[in-house]
Amino acid sequence: MDPKEPARTRVGLLGHLPRKVDVYEVGPRDGLQNELRTLPTRDKARLINALVAAGEKRIEVTSFVSPKWIPQLADAEELLNQVGRRPGVVFSALVPNLKGLERAQAAGLEEAAVFISASEAHSKKNINKTIAEALAGAKEVTAAARKAGMRVRGYLSTVWGCPYEGHVPVERVVDICRQLVDAGIYQLSLGDTIGVGTPRQTEEILSALLQHMPVDTLALHLHDTRGTALANALVGLSAGVTTFDASIGGLGGCPYAPGAAGNLATEDAVFMLQGMGVDTGINLDRLVEAGEIAQELIGRKLAGKYLQAALGERDKKASRRAQT
């Protein structure tokens, strides 16, 4: 070092990061349910097989809701029959009630997910229940599922903000989460349903929750409507969160959240994490192949930035080879 130059000290802004992170893939359920076209079951199975081939170990594949409400996922049993069971891979599904739980059990699922909103208005729009009614239903399903030997995950939507009510009090979020943990839910996926969250707000939400529950109880489910999903994920990572929901190519949205864009793209999350030395167990090249399949099946380009960059680079190389 030149003695005339001032000494430089490396600033550790991120603190201690986890060595390994779980990426919880929600594209086949949360993503496809928001598409206008209904894919044939064989095409859904093809996408799930590609995600497994990329190394994904936790995949939410469908939902056991009434086909009247989500016709895109009416083939839950048939889909699970086609994808079968994979050693080391956990398939899960959204289960809204006891009838759905019976179907999930019969299909051989080991894990179920329940859904609640932190906003009264969103809860009424989405499932036509108050928060109190939704909590009672979630507790009922959780108790029955655990009795049957299944693990239960909980989704809490509109944590960062509601399309109808705006600000959602963090005290309400904490109260709902504590009730769900007490009911036996092993993990809470906190949803920025409309993508309004900022890093400081994420820090405040996590700080409030971590006073009452361990960090491994929490996962983040971030939508990228305003381009802040990765920034919020980074805050969660720095706080010790080790599970992040993501969707291949950024598939997704919310039919009851006007203007909400898709989820954090799986390949964007994996690229960032692996670049920081955090292991995901996922192969990025194979993930791009899965993203390309997703685009082919739904018939349009997806929003995932790493996906588009990788496909664009591949096309440039192919063009250069064709010119030589």
C-alpha cells in the first residue's frame, strides 16, 4: 500500500450470514393459480420435474381448494399422482379446510399449508372470512393435520401493507403469528402481498417478531411489485432468516390484490445467495432450463432478471456461432 494513501478498513455491513438457505418454491401453486390459462396436468408435472432436477427440495405443487374458486388447480390429485414421491423432496399444498385436508392426506402429502391475512378487508375479499374466523379455521386444520402426522406451514399475507386498508399494524401481525405458533405451525411465511415493503420496514417487522419466536420459525414471501424483493430478502438474511419463498421466473401475483406483481424470482434469489457464499443446493443452469419451460408453457416472457439475462446471453452466443 502506498504510505501516502489513507488506511482502509473493510466495513462489514451485512454481519454474519447463514451458510445455507432453503428456497421454498411456490411457482406451481402461487404462480400458476394467477395465470388466465389452465395448463394440462402433464405440463405442470413437466415443470415440477424440471424444478426437482435443478435441485429444489421444497416445492408447493398445488392447492386443495374447491375447483369452483381456482379452476387452474382442479387437478391436484392427478398432478400428485403424476409427479409421485421423490427421495429428499417435500411436496406441499395449500389446504383451506378439513375437506381439503382429507384430500391432501389421501394424496399422500406430508406437509400442508394454511392461509391467513393480516388485513380484515383482504381476508374478506380473499376467503370471505374475518381474521378471527380464518384463525379458527387454520387452528382446526392444523390440529387435524398434526394428529395425522403432517407438518403444517402458515402463510400470513399483507404483512407489509394491504391494497384496501393500507398500513397494517405490526402489533396485529405479532398477535396472529403468536397464535399460529401456539397452534403448532412449524413455520410462518410472512407475505409482502402487494410488494410495498422497504428494508427498514422489514427490519422493524422482524425485530418485533423475534422478541416472541425463534428466527427459524419465520420465512419471507416477497412480491417484487416495486423492485424491492431482493433488498428485503437481504435484510431477512442478515437477521438470520434461512427460508425464502420464491417462484420460478417470478411467476405469481394475487387475484385479490390489484396491481400486485409476481413473487421474488427463484433464479434471482439463488444467484444473489450463491454469489454471497450462501449454499442453496440449487443448480442455476438447470434452474434457467426450468424457467425456460415455464415461459414456454404459459406463452410469455417472465420477469425474472437472471432468467432473461441468461437466455439473452445464450442467444447472443448462438448468433455469434451462426455468423462464423
